[in-house]
Amino acid sequence: MTRLIVAAGGGGDAVAATMLDAALYGDDDQAVILTYSWDRLLVDPVPGPRGPSDFTGLEPLTPSVWSVPAKARPIAPAGSTLPRLAAELPHTFALIDPHHGVEGVTRQLEELVAHLEPTSIDLLDVGGDILARGDEPTLKSPLADALTLAACCQVNAPIRLLVAGPGLDGELPLEEVRSLLGPLVHTLTAKDAGPVSPILEWHPSEATGMLAATARGVRGICEIRDAGLTIPLTDDGPRVHEVDLDEALNRNELARAILTTATLDEVEAHSREVCGYSEIDYERNKASWLKDQPAIELDPGTVLSQLDEFEDAARRRGVTHTTFRHLTEILNLNGSQRDDLRQLLISSRPERYAAPLWRIPAETE
């Protein structure tokens, strides 16, 4: 039996897909996970998603679908978490290529369905921004989810849309996402999060990190991203709900607008029209800004002093947890220093590590 899971937004959704696969279908199941190679600038300094031409060592699955094995490498200066995921997990990771728009991704899906004859197909989104209309002021990264949603709705095969960790991506308020959800499919547990624990030691996904943390029982308020968004860690966090696929498409204006697109440029143009921006433009601007920033040496004494200042201010904002990605950014370190920062903090203050998050202690501690 082969199952196909489409990671709607790429990045951490691919990690969540492996957790969901074991939770729903058993530890021995090894689904094919179709996902973008689209990592944030901490990992991949090149804006936007990667395509097959950005890698060496890919393996063909169908005429337009390539798998990313452990031996694959992104071509510098690009970066990707997918080869390491393939090295550490038993699943097959297949690459979504969005450069031919929704028409191209639909073709990829149709080829995979014909080739694999999967017993089930799940479209998985962590957080729920796949349910956005497109005009929400808190929405930051709608493009990837809208593209996979539009493609899945055109495939002649039954596809189940699943939303895990409602509200955890910080794109839509929890109350709004909750009102759009269908039946509860599963509540993730610490056991479900166990297999991805080693992955989340190095993978920078904040939403999937919080998904795993809430599955372990972590509760509170988590501050994430360069903008310092605050995300409630509640009993909703580890839940996985089904959502009607057609209803999601009817709600998602961007997904409907891009149904007939044949290039990524077209998808971007529609995103600017519907949402007022393209997230790839944001990455282009940020990459240009980061390029001119001088490297800062990771000095332990300075870092721990700056951490104390951050924790004091965060505590006053009611924040109880944060991510190592957020700490890397607020301490003005670059992505290559993230692992060194993690090791420094865990070794110096191990009691504050609420894996995979960093706990900000109460003032009385």
C-alpha cells in the first residue's frame, strides 16, 4: 500500500506529514510526501521556492516529478532541508515544482496518482492559512497553500484536506480558523511527536515545532518570527481536523484566481492583486537587506546578556515560550549560527528547554 501526503506549504508541513503518517496509518507506513523545497532565508538565502534545476542528485519518479534522496544537494547558493529529511526519515520526499503554475502542479499530482495508485491522498496544512480568503491583515504567506489547494481541486481523485494545529502558523486568528474546521480526525500525542524530535532539533519550522510541543503538553504564549507574533499554545494545538476541499477553494480567493496559471510569475501577479503583495517579494527585499548586514560573532557572554534582556521584555508581554529561529533573529545572528546558539543555550540553561521551544521563566523562578 502506498499513501500520498501533499504538504500544502512545504517546509515544516513536510515534517508534520511524517508525524501524521505514523499517527493515522501506523509506525510502519512510509508515505510519499509531495512537498515544496521552500525554506526561509535562515536556511535558503535565495528567495522563493526551488525547482528541479536547483539540485543535483534528484531521482525521477514520473516525467515531471522528482524525488529528493539523501544524496541530493541544492546548488549553491541555494539551500534546502529536504536532503537531510530524506536521510533521517524513511519516507520518500517528492518535489513540488511551482514554476509552471497550477497547471504544472496539477500535472505532477495526476502523474503521481497514476504511478503510485495510492490508497489515500491527504492535503496537509499546519495552522490553517489554506482557509484564508486572501484579504486578512495577519496573512503573510498564502501563495504556496493556495497553489496546492487549487491543484488538488482539479485532480480526478479523492483528496482529504487536513488542518493540523489550528492557528499555530500565526496567519489567521485561532477563533477564525476554529470556526471553519470540520470533524476532528486525531489529537496528536507525545508518542506521535517522538519520531520527529531529532528532526526538530535542527529544522527551523516554527509552526511544526509548536505542533510537536503542544502534542507534548506545552501550554502558554509563544513568540515567533522576525515580527514577534504571539501564538497561544492551547488544547487546540495538537488537534487535526478535516475540512471540505471544495469549501476551502470557494473561500480562498487567491486559489480560485490562479486555477489556470502556467507560470509562477502569473501566480505572483495574482497574489499581488488579491492579497496586495507577494511573499516572494518580501523574501527578495529581506534577502537584499540581509546581504548588507555584517556578520556578528557569537560571543557567549554577550548572547546570554542579550537573552536576559529579551526575556525580561518578553515576560512583560506575557510571553512564556519562543523558538530558536526567533532567538537567532532577535539576537542578530545569521542562519548558520542557529545550531551553535541552540547548543549554547541548552548547555548553559537546560531547565529552560521545553523541546523544541525555549521556555521563558516566570519572574519568581
